[in-house]
Amino acid sequence: NRPHLQFRSLDPKKWWSLPYGLQAWQHPFWNRPAFSIGYRLMMRWYAILIWFYLYADGYTHCMRLDDDSYILSQINYNLFDYMRDNKKKYAFRQPVYEPGGDDFDALVDNYLTEHSNATSQELIELYKEDRGVGFYNNFFMA
């Protein structure tokens, strides 16, 4: 009995479609067997689109837990209250290292050079020190 739990359908044209400039007929050129279109759309949703959707619907917090993940211990407090009270913006399970490769690093470096006001110099230096460090996001809270 969860009165606040809701399931919503996403408008497939707005939230579950190929990114601008990518055409389905080009599939043989950009598809990789390990990363199906469905997988790529899911990653795009969780990396980019979910934040716009939640903001537009008035959400202030969200939590993701994959359908094959488990919380094995009882949590006796409100996780979102904890985050708010402790000024936390994002929680995740574990950091991971995934190198982007020389081409990706060059792409980011060129962008940061051409858009020097995109972020602070301090964050740019942190990025350059920790290239490839990200977070494993089958569980997150924001």
C-alpha cells in the first residue's frame, strides 16, 4: 500500500527518441553490438533527460534503484531528509574509472579551451587530475 507511488508513461517522441542529428537509418554506422539502441536510450535518459523531466513535473528529489538491485538492511530514517540536513546534493554507490580514450579527452579539452567560461578553472583542473573517474549509477539519489 503505497499511495504516493506512481507509474507514468513517457511521451516516446519527447523522452525516448534518438538524439538530435542521429537518424535511425544511420544505424549500421553508429551501432555497437554491446550497446543496443534501448541501452543507449536508457543511458541518455539517466544521464541527461531525467533531470529536465523531473524539474518540469515539480520534483525536488529522486532516487534510482535498478530492478536487479537490493537494499539488504533496514533504513530507519528518511534518506532525503538526511541529504537535505547534511547539504548533500548527490549520492551514489561507488566511484569507477572508465577512460574515455585519447579522442574523448581531446574533444573535452578543445571544448574547455574554446568555452573558457563553461565552468571554473578550479573544476577544470580537478577534471584534468581525475579524468575517467565517474560514478556507477545503478543506484543514485539527488
